[in-house]
Amino acid sequence: MELVRFSAPAHIDDVGADSDFPDRWHDLVSGLIAESTEVSGRGAYVNPVLRPARRERSRAITWTGLSRPLLMQHRDDRRTAYEQAESREAQIEYLEWHVERTGGAISRVTFSTETPEYWTLLAERHPDVVLALYRRHVSPRVARDDLFPEGVYEPRNVWNTARGIMHYIMPINSLGDLLGVSQEIEPSQHAIDGYDALPYSRATGADARINFDLWAMSRQGLSVATADPPGLYMIGWDDSGWAKPDGTPVDDYWTVERGRRGAASRVTYAVPASEGFQVSDIRIGGRPIEFGGQIAEHITMSAHVVSEGGA
Amino acid sequence: MTGEGAQALAGLMTGGVPRLSGIELPPAKPASAAARDVDVDAFPEGEPRFDPATTADIQGNVLPGFNKDHQRFLFLRIDDVDGARGWLRRLAPQLSSMQEVLEFRRAFRRERLRTGASAPSTTATWIAFALSAGAIARLLGEEAAAAMGDEAFRQGMAARSTFLGDPADPQAPGHRGRWRVGGPDSEADVLVTVAADTALDADEKAAEIVEQAAHSGVRVLWEQVGENLPGALGGHEHFGFKDGVSQPGVRGATADGELLAPRYLDPRNPHARIFGKAGQPLVWPGQFVLGMPRQDPADPLVPAADDGAFPDWARNGSYLVCRRLDQDVPAFWDFAATAGAQCGTSPVHFASMLVGRWPSGAPVSRTPDRDDLELAGDEFAHNHFQFDDDTRDWTPVGGLVEGGYRGDGHPKARADVFGQTCPLAGHIRKVNPRDSATDFGAPADTMMRLMLRRGIPYGPALAGVADPSPELVAAERGLIFVAYMASIEDQFEFVIRRWANSPLQPNTGGHDPVIGQADVYGNRDRTLELQTPSGEVKSFVFDREWVTTTGGGYFFAPAISAVGGTLAGAEPA
């Protein structure tokens, strides 16, 4: 048994050796995990930095990237749900995306699960790295002043909103929110099973998934901790049943730009120029792609926990 | 097929399941009065009443379901639209209503519990009708077809085939171009279902309908025989497992006060508000019948605020999904034998883990190490289990105890968060995660995904047959999957694509090993992870498929009045 030292999300190394960034990141994440809060109850959610854990079992907590509230609100009109999901303000399942169009057609969609905490700290310690990463991943035209007006990093800069995406901007999407919801581990309403916890008022799939999974583990007497590295990932996607304009199945048009397959934090979906068509020309189950949300609906999100104890 | 798999298959269900008997159900009481008897708050207010006009109008295979041993599925094509309208006028009075089937089923339920009989002592032959979006367009115009709220229905099953996981490769056996019916060039306009208590009755009524249709310019594209398996395998599918054990209970009562889903839990049990029988979730009827109050996304005790989108003539109708699923029984049992040996267990035990139930229908969650026929035969207990927490005792309502039910004394299911007893990818856990959260939310969301399943096998049984001939082994067999629902996309397609076909949803751990399909750029390998009690994970890759789609269609089962009225050309009232 040993204490955990938190790694950067997806084990990405943006800073190289001789930086205090890894230490600062570790401290930041640890600071987001309160050992005891009003909703952490018996302390079943633990900070593995402070308490050694055997980490006997790991579990991937999964949910869908497209906003469940929108799908519920528009049960009889899915297209409206997709349309409204195009706004970053509606992307509230820990997955945000940016759609690029060429001549009205979708040419590329970029998905991100990166947190504002990471990028704000990186900007504080390594502003040149942040600028270089924006230029590499978003646009070579990114200017320092665009990101650092008056010398301070602006998370809602134009290259992370109107003209691109690098990390979450929705307040509900953050590492602090993930860990905060995770700490709500004391089963509500004295529920002794999942049915007892109904009705469940939060509408997002992510919140429900995290709450119900951790409540169930807590009821078994397990203590739970975030897996290392803490973070949010695209664990997979399903493009079966997606067809090219000629009706044949699509090839693999996904590119993982940060992270890896199975634990991706930045992914683009674009058709190679050699194919001669655009993302908009692809049909999912016979329906043309009009919105990025139609792709997000087939992306599975994950957060990972480890547990110990229990019967 | 050879070896242990063949032996296990031959030895399935050699003995019958001892059914409950000697139970006299209490007389029906109006739901509200029943609630007042014990606790005014015991039942949620607002469950709908099905008035006589409605129960006479909803088709009987939607509610409560035919459940007959002999069924004929007539896939028909309309050649003459005017002729078809006349045929519909003549067909409508022959269709079986909810009221007709309900009366029969209620009587049989009492008879079954009293005597333990597996078949009713009286007989009936019933008919159901459904039509495709293409048929609506031909009968009522393109605008009317476009007004149907379900986009997947409007597209049709062939257009959604690869989305459902069927092969994209035209050479693959399950490709839509090779289907017996329902492919791009063989889509049916109409599906008529005949259900009877004898094969002869079913054949005669089917022949009569085919003849009537032919005189009106409606011809047969494909006729499918569905037959319940014989003897102790009655109610089982061809792999040998009891099928259809878990069905949702539909909320609501008839005008005479009888609940569609009787409540058997003591009302003082908080779960009595969301279960009919123990383990049978109560679902608002609008999940199956258009225009009825439907499920709320958050709260199972109240209906959603609106009833959904549909044209007025479609009220009291239901979408119908039909899939003709060939089953390669030797392949399934060969795999169970090989993989079981790798895990140090028997083919039957391993196959039961893949399914989540033993061949008898007893859930592995309640009886992890061996089949339990007594549990399987107890219809008040065999569906009572959860996955994430220990399953609690339940007290039957007084009337059931007074009627002779001795209570659920069978072993209880234990919490199984990590899938050590019932694998996370086990079939019944995949398609109905019960109390667990899913990738789409709380258990309240899962209640929105449930369907009313009305399937029946086709082809000769191989299970339970010692030394089968090569011809019998090679014979075509499978399941006519039939299910009714209010949204094909949010119910059938959701469960198939998002859960059965996914190695990640609703939990990581692999594909549904029974009905799941994968197609990753042409690679159709499926995976399965099994956790042993020590936490060790064993991984399997299935490079063979034992369920192959060979036909089907998306249909709509209108109210009977709409068949003889709007669809037959009558002016809207």
C-alpha cells in the first residue's frame, strides 16, 4: 500500500523535466478532494494522497456525451435536441465540442474533455507552452494577447469559444465538479437500493451515473477514491452503421490528439481529403450529420475510481 | 456438434418445472378502493382508467398480449390500394381487442394458479394487424406518413439495419439484402399475426386471411410459422432458456377497477409503488400505447407532462418491431463448453452466466451455483432480484397469502456490483440493468427503455434431443422477436445499439453475448469479460455469431377503429 501521487490527465507531459508543474498539479487535485463534507457522510470517499489504499478493484463509470436533459426535453424531436446541443452552453455531460464548417458543410468536429483547472495552472506556470499548444491544436494564428489579455490567461478566449476549443468552459464541467459529485457518496434519502433513491432530480446522465454507482459501492461498505490520473475521458465511440455517400461503411476518421484510444481527452473527427466528401455527407443510421451532437451521442465518456474494503 | 456442449444441450430441461398451484387469487377490487383498504397513500394517484371504448379499440396483442403457442406471421404487400382499403374494412371486425384477450388471460391466470396448468382449458384464435410507414404513405399519403412521430419507423428497419449492428458486408449472412423478408426489396406493407391454441387453428385462420387479402390485391411476401417449443421446453427459446420471464407491468385499470398489472406486494413496502409482482417494474401505459400517460424521465410515480407526438388517428396504437433472428444453437453450446472448461465450470453454468438465468428461468443472481426449479416455477419470485444491492424480503398482499401462496422463501440475491455472480455483460443485465445506474442515468431512465415482448420461436427444437440427426442439427431455427412500444428509437434501438451491441454501456465488460453484434470497420468480433470472485478478470473473444438477423420490419399497430376507419378511407370523424 502506498500513497498516490496524482499524474497529469492521461499522463500527458506538456512541460518536460525541471518544472514544478507536476507538484503543483498534484497539490491542486488533492485540494479539490475534501475528506469530509456535508455530503461525504461517513467518509467513504477518500483522498488517496492522504490515505494509503489497496485499490483492490477499479471501475469505469461511463455515460453518454450528448446532453441527456436535451434528449429528455425533446423526446419527440431529436433534431431539435441536436440543434440546441450545438451551443457550448448546452454541452453539460463533461464533453464539449466545436464544429468547423466549410461552405456550410461540417468539415471537422473537435471534442475535448480537458479541464479549466489544468489549463489555468499550465498557463500560470508555462504560458509559452499554452500558446504553443493552442497554435498546434487550434490554429497557428493564435496570438499571445488573444489568450493572455492584460497578461492573465482567459479561459473563455476566442480560440476556446467562437473559433475553436481547447478545454471546458461550462461551469458545470470541471475536475472540481467531477470530484465534487463523486464526494456526494452518502446515499440520499436513506436509500438502501437504487430504486429507493428515486425520484432523482438531476437530469444529466453523468451526475446520475456517478451518484448511483458510488452510492451502491458505498452501501457495500467500500471506500472509493479517484483512480490516477484523475480526469475525464472519451473511453470509446461507436461509428458502426455510419455510411459514406456511396452507402458503404465509413473508415476510421477519428484522430486522438491528446491522450490515447480508450482514454482520449482531445479527439477530432474529419474525413481525409482523399475521400472526396465531408463529415456532413456521412449518414448515421440513414440520417445525414447536421450537428456535432449527432456524433457526441455515440461517444462514451468515462471517469475511473478504485475501491477497497467491503464484504 | 460434438462433446460436452452437445451433451449439455441434449440434457436440458429433461424434467418439468414445478409450477405453483392451489392458489385462489382474491377477487378484483377497484384500484382506489384497494388503496384505501390499507393506506390512502399506498398507490400513486392518477393511473389511467381504460374505459370500455378504449379496451375495445386497443389491439389485444399490444395489451395484454396473445401469448399463444401457435402463431402465424403474414408479411403482406399491397398491390391494389383501393382493394386494400376494402380489405381493411372487412378485416377490422376480425381483429382481437384488448378487452377480448384480457378476459381470456384473466381467467387463465386464475386457472393456472389454481391448477398449475400450463395451457388454458378453453381456446381462442386471435388476429393482430400492423402496417409499415410505406403502407401509411400509400393509404393516406406521404404527409400522413411524415406525421408519424417516430423517425426510425418512418425510415424502416432495412434503412436502420447496420445501425442495429447487422453486417454492412453484402456477403455476410445477416446482411439486409439477404433477408427472407424486410430487406430493401422485400419490405412488407402489412404484418398480420394469427395466434391460436392449435397449429391447425392457426393454419386455417391464416389461410382464410391470405385468401381474403388476395381477393383485394394484397399478397403474401413471406409467411412465418411460430411455434412454442414442445414439452418442458415450452416458453423457452432455442438455446434452451426460458424466455419472456421479465415483462414490465403496465399501470392503469379497466373501467371495472381491475388493475392491468395486479399489485402483489404489501402496500406498506415502499417498492409496492413501483412494482406489480416483486421485480416487475410498473410502467406508465404511454410507453406502449400512444396517447396514454407516459413515463417521466425522473420520477416513476408520476406520468410525464405530455403524451408525445402522433397524428390523431394513431391514438391508442403502438409501434411494433419484428426481427427474425436465426439461432445457431450448436455454435452457442460449443462455445459454452469450451469457455466453461477454461473457467473450470460446466457448459450449463457458463451458458447461464452468459444469459443471467438458468435454463429453467431461475436467475443466477438468486441461485449462483445450480439451477433451482422450485424458484423457476414460482412466478411471484423468479423475477425478484437486483444487481447492486442485496435483494430484500417482500411480504405478499394479504389476499395472495389467503389464497394459498406460501411466500418467497427462495434464496435471496446478494449485491453484485462488480458482476461476480451475474456478469455485467450477461444478457439480462445488459438489456435491463434494473436498479443500477446506466450510461443514460438513474433506474428511472431504464424504465423508459422497457418493451412489451411478444416473441415466439420458429423451427424444430434441438435442445433436449438425444442423438439428433444431421438434418435436425442443420434445420433452420430461431426467434421471431416481436415487441410493442411507443418509441422505436428510445426503446428497441436504444437497448440494442447502446447496450447489447456496446462493450462499454451500460457497463464496461463486453458485448451482450447472446444478441449483441459488433461491426468495427468490418471486424465483427465481440468481447466478454468475466470476473471471478477473487477479482480475476477472464477475457473472451467471440469470433463466431450465434444469432443472425434474417428478416423483420418496423410496423405500427393502430387502434382497431383506425383500421376500419381512417386507414380504410373513411373521413376523419
